[in-house]
Amino acid sequence: MTRDEAVQRGQEAARLLEHEILVEAFAAIEADALEALVSARPDDDVTRRHEALRIAVVRDVRQQLRSVITTGKLAVAEGKARR
């Protein structure tokens, strides 16, 4: 991937991470999963694992977007340093 591509991907990831609909969707998924997790019977391991996984996936997606943003910022800094 070129430096320009990394910068562009970082900017797009930032737009996604800040997009109102995506922010709302992530929050709703986490809230629903947390409520289901807390409401699950203590012996309902399947439900508890499933809901914990839903939360983990949302957090993983956010972290992946942050990683792309960081890569883009590093590419910008690298470009400035070369000038």
C-alpha cells in the first residue's frame, strides 16, 4: 500500500468511526448485548457467550478502524518528514 493510500484509508476510517449512524449502531448493539448478558440465567452459558461475543466484535471493529486511522496518521507524518 502506498503512503497516499494509507492516508486515504485513515481518513475514511475516521469518517466511519465518527459517522452518526455507525456510532448509534455500535452503541445499540453493545447496549442490547449487555442487557441480554446481564439478564441471562447464570446457567445459560450459550447465551452469555453469544452476547459477550457480540460486544467483543463491536469493540474489535472499533479497534481495527482506530488502527487504520493510526496508520494513516503515521503516513501523513512520514510524508511531512520527507519534505
